[in-house]
Amino acid sequence: MKKSNFIYGAIFVLIGILFIMLAVFKESRLGSIFIGLGGGFLFNGVISIFRYFYYSNDKNKEKYLKKLENERIELHDELKESLRNKSGRYAYIINLIILCISAFVFACLSMMEITISITAFIIYLIVLIILNYVLGVYIYKKLLNKYK
């Protein structure tokens, strides 16, 4: 495994520790966000470092090379690449439709002088992002089953 994977993991661990320290030592309203960011970076860094040492072991080098070969084949398979593009396009179109409907609904709510809290709007955006990802994966699986 490449040494850069270990370096990226170590950098992520340091960034995670920095965010957690920032949240603990500096009283702020952003403390919970810093804790979340710190945990995410820290966990990702620890996993990267673990993978580096796991795959650098002589027993697992062959497993790592086989994994890399399978990933290369999967990424460059023309059918799967085409289906990923097509599913991304379908998810994009559906997302545009949802955004147009949302804009209309929010405009109507604004005209009726109904306000939406920032928290509710952020939750809406998070749900929209998750929906977009799940939609893309679902469409990809459906297209893959159709063409296989």
C-alpha cells in the first residue's frame, strides 16, 4: 500500500483532534459541529491508518493487489460506467423536478407569510441530499439488473 495513504490518515487524525480540541477548549455555539467534524475526521483517519498497516502486512499484500485489480475492473467496465452516467442523469433530472416544486412551495408559503425556521430548512436540504444519493444508487441497481 502506498505511503501517501498513511500520511493522509495521519493528517485526518490530526485535523480530527484539532476540531475536538477546538470544541472542548473554546466555548462556542459551534461546539457540537466541531465535535461532529472532529469525530468524522478522526474515525476516517484511524480507518485509513489501520488499512495501511493491514494491507502492508506480507500476508495481506496479495489480497490488496487482488482488491485493487477488482476495483480497476469495476471502474473501467464500459457497461457499468455507462449505467452510472445514466443513473446520475436520471437522479439529476428528478432532483431538478423536486427543486422546482420546492421553490414553488416555498414561494407560496412566503406569500402566505408562513416562515420556516433555518433548522427545518437545513433538515430539508439534508434529506434532499440523502434522497439524491439513494435515488442514484437505486436507479443504478435497477438499470444494472435490466441490462444483465
